[in-house]
Amino acid sequence: MSPGIRKVEALDAGHLVRVEWEDGSESRYPCVWLRDNCQCPHCFLHSARARKLLFEDLDVNIVVKEVALADRKKISITWPDEHASEYEAEWLKKRCFSEEARAEMREALFLPEHQYWGSDLQLPKMPFEEIMYNDESAYRWLCTLKKVGIVILTGAAARQGELIKLGHRIGFLRLTFYGPTWQVQDKADANNVAYTTGKLCFHTDYPVLQHPPGVQFLHCIKQIATGGETEVVDGFHACNKLKNQNPQAYQILSSTAVDYTDVGRDYCDFAVQCKQRIIDVDSRGQAVRINYNNATRDTVFDIPAEKVRPFYAALKEFNDLLNSAELKFTHKLKPGDIMTFDNWRVLHGRQSYPSGSQVTRHLEGAYADWDVVMSRLRLLRKRVLNRD
């Protein structure tokens, strides 16, 4: 049922419009926001869902000349220059400025809820073919990926190219200096530590980029009998624990800019340099992205000498948490498995495995940006649930 309006009136000398709803609740809308968001064809291009009104033409001190209830489903406003605007009740209700309504809109748009986990992770698994051809399954995959941070897709063909198909399913993959996709296997004169048989400690990929890829795909094509197990850890869960047990360490890691470097040749030649905080936080101090890769952390460290040892102590404590038996989860991928995970949240590593003359372990990797993944999720939600 769409909401109905019982009463509408201007308040605060015309700077505010109060809407009383039929359920007894009320909403208050600043007039500058109402005028800025006029939905008439002169102010809004509906085919693009974009504002046409120029900001320089907006009076930030505007007041209403007249406000009226057109019917229970719409209000109309006349402005001092006689411009007329109409606002549908359902449109207004969604955009109410109350804390409850804003939280509901945040949830709908961004799915901010996280389900934290440790070594007790119940690893979510879904058939690759289902998410490729069934919208409900694809929607469930992306919702789980956003909430839990990791999902295994099973039953893909054990050959290169499956990640290209997966990229087309969500929209497109992220191109990096290692190519649209890249092959994780033992290589002579490796240009990346992943292309060896050695142990890989917990890390996020590509913190050397100013905007690291948000989502990573790793497709197991060939697996060795001994070694090569994949390890994962919920970085946000580890951050919460660090913040509780040592707030000072958390503050150091969330405020110190660390230098990262990556130089070499692959898809093309590259010389990348970046500064990142190990823990990126939002305005509430909550972790929103981990930027940690010990292999590409630069020898250059652009901080005062007296701050170096406290930084190392803080990072050591965080690293110990990541590797604790309580938090890390170990899983051996099988040929046909595709591990899809949040590269801003989930740190991954690998146990070493024996080297040999033949390629005994082969994973194909690819990246996607969260913007692309969330776009597909919203489109699938509209199709599956038949709502915006």
C-alpha cells in the first residue's frame, strides 16, 4: 500500500514543509531541498533520471509561496517566482529525513550489514551454472557476497575463460597491469610473489592502486595433492577486535600513510606508487577497507623516524590477530571452484606447495569493482523482487 497524506503545511516562515501521514507519523522537508528536487520536465530529465536545474539558479534561502494537498497521494507547491512543483506521496515518504527512514534507505541502497566470522565460517557455496542463468540465484550470490564477504561458486569448467563469462554476468571485469585475467602458477623469473610456490601471508590485492579492486575472483583450474591450501580471514572482524584490545594500535594503522610500490612488466610495463592507510575508516571510525600487502609495501616509509617502531608494533599486533587460530579459515579449492570475495574486507593467503618441472597448481584470477557488482545487485533485486 502506498502512503496517504492527511495534511500538509508550511512551517518556519515558509522554509519548511510538514507532511502529516495517514498513519499518524510526520515528515519535515526543507524547502531548499524540495525546490532542488523539483520533478517537473523543466527541472528534471526523466529519461536520464538526472537533475537539469542548475545549482547557480537555486536560491538556498527559498520559501514556499503556497503549499497544498492535491489529493491524498500528492502535494503541490507554488514558489515565489510562480514555478509549480508536484511531489508524489510515495516519493516523499522514501526520502523522509527521519533517522529511521534514512537508515532504511541506506540499507536498501548499500546493504551495509556485515556477518562477521572466524575459523567457524560456514563457507557459502552456490553452483556456477545457477548464478549464470538464474536471476534469483545470482541475486542471492551477490547479497551473500556483500554480507559475508566470500562465496564459492562450484562446478565451473576447469579451463581458462570462465571468469570472462562471470564478468559478463555482472557487467565487466576490472583491467589492471596484470591483464583482464591473470594466471596464478609457478613461473620462472616471477614478476609477482603469487607466481611462485612459496607461502603467501594474509593480504589484500593491489593496495598500490589508489582505488584497489573491490571484488576478486579466483578460479581453480588445477590443484596439487599436497599443499597449496587457501587461507582467508575476515579483516573487519579482526579490526573490531584490534580496536577493542588496543585502540592506540588501531589509531596508528588507521592514520599512518604507508607507501606501496609495484614495478615490472605484464599486460604492459608499469611503475605504480601509492600511499594507503592499512585500515581505512569512515566518519564513525569503522573499518571500510583494508589495504595490506606485505610483499608490495615499499622500503620507502614517509613518516618521522620516531613513529616507525610504534607503527611496526601496531602492525605486528594486527598481523598476529589475522593469523590467530580463532580467526583464520583454511580451505582447499578443487578444480572448478571459483572463490569470489570482498578484496576490501577479506584477506587471503596460501600455504606453500612443492615445486616441480610441470605446472601442478593453476588458478585464474580477475577483479571487479564494487560499483559494478552493486549495480548488478540492484538491477537483479528490481527484477527478482519487482521493486526499486
